[in-house]
Amino acid sequence: MTSDRPPDSHPDGRDLIGPPSQPPRSVPPPPESRHSLPPIAKHVEPGVIDKAVFGIASFFAHFGHAMRMTAGALSSMWRRPFELRSTIYQFESLGVKSMSIAALTAIFVGMVMAVQFAFGLQRFGGMEYTGRIVGVSFSRELAPTLTSVVVGGRIASGIAAELGSMAVTEQIDAIRSLGADPLKKLVLPRLLACTLVMPLLCSFALVLGFSGAMIITDIEFGIPSTFFLKTALTTVNFRDFYSGMFKTPFFGALIAIIGCHYGITTRGGTEGVGHSTTSAVVTTSIGILVIDFFLTKVSFLLWPAYF
């Protein structure tokens, strides 16, 4: 008995040669293996608020560590033995070796300020006031602040690099493991030396800066040096000198604290030492300018009758 379906057809009626009468069902994708990698997450850039919050939190963290370090160093000052030899060495390293950069900065800044003031006052016929203006500006601001910024960058970077190298090579941990106090042996001598040496450096810079201004006005504008000195001394008194030199111990302490803080907290090998040194220089310069404003306000309160 023969069948009526064509020979090239399926028993259920589908044609084996032509296209199927119905579209095939979609095959679901195979389940992901547990060993397959997760999708790569897109990097999301933090917003302005997140950056501001992180910056404020980082500032207070650094500030808190620096204050704890300073308090620990000052409290260790009364415990024997006193690090006299290390303190004297820091006097030489931070003070004597910084005299050349302080002298060059003061002389050329004094010359530039004298030329600028003399050139400006020459148009109004007031060149005789050049000595007075230079004397007052140098005594109050230029000698203490500018010298502290320039010398402070050198001192803070040197301290941060030295202590940072000790931190990454675990020498500070070795000092602590031997029963000694790293704050007493490393931080306290630098803090004392920098605080005491900065007024001397700024006084030295004041004399040299005023001398450079006096010499350049005599050569360039024909103002006699004796007249320049006499008019300056009639205007500048000890209160001007006090208002400027009163800031220098605070500048010195700030320089030492910032340098020691970034040095002790250095992590990450030689790259971390570089970052700590850069951060110490930048923070020192900004910190000196910030506290200079507040110390100037304090000087107004200390000498109200004069100002």
C-alpha cells in the first residue's frame, strides 16, 4: 500500500527540502559559568562635594597628627637625657647653612623694592621718602615673612626628606623597638633649633636687605646713603622691629612641625619620600602666609597706641 505524501517529506507533514512551515523556537543562551569574569565596572569620577569632604577630612587628619606629634615632643623635653648634641647639630644644619639663601634673598629683594619705590616716588617728587617706606616695609613684613617662606622651603624639604627616608627604611621603627622615643630624638631637636634660629636669620636678612636698598638708591638715583639711613631711622623704631620679629618664632615652629609631620608619615618607598617633600614645601609656604595674617592682627592688639 503506497502513501500519498511525497518522498521528501517528514512523517509529521513537514517538508525536508523547503523552508520549515513554522519558524524555529529561539534557543535560550547557556547559563553563565561560575568561572566567568564579572563585567568591568565603569570608573565614576567623584563629584565636587565628595572631593571637598575628602579634602576637609584629610586636613583635619593631618592637623590632628601634627598636634599630637608636637605635644609628644614638648612633653618629652623634660625627660632626661636632653639631646644637646643633636640640637646643636640642627642649629648648624638649619641655621648656619641657610644664611647664604637668606642673604641673597634679602639683598636682591631690598634692591628691587628700593628701585620700585624710588621710581614711583620720583614722578611725584617724593624720592626722599624712599628710605622710610623701605625701612618700615622691611621691618614689619618683608624681612620676617619673605625670609621665612624662602628659608622655610629649604628647611621643611630637608627635614621631610631625611625623616621620610628613615621612615621607609624602618629606622624609626628600630629606634622605637630599642626603647627610645623617636619624638624626643628626632622631632624635638629640630623643633627647638628651628624656633630659635629663625629670629636670627630674619634679623640678619633685615640688615642685609636694608643695606642693599641703601646702596642701589645711591648708585641709581643719587640719594646719599647717609640721608637714606637717617630718614629711615627717624621713621622706623623698635615697635616696627618687634612687630616683625615677634612672628618669626611661630614661623620657625610651623616649619619644623610640618617638615617632621610629613617626614614621619611617609609611606611608599622613594616615591613617597618625593611626595612628602613636595607636600612639605607647599604646605609650609601656604601656612606661613596664612598665620602671618593672624599674627599681624595680634600685633595690632599688642601695640594699639602705635598703630
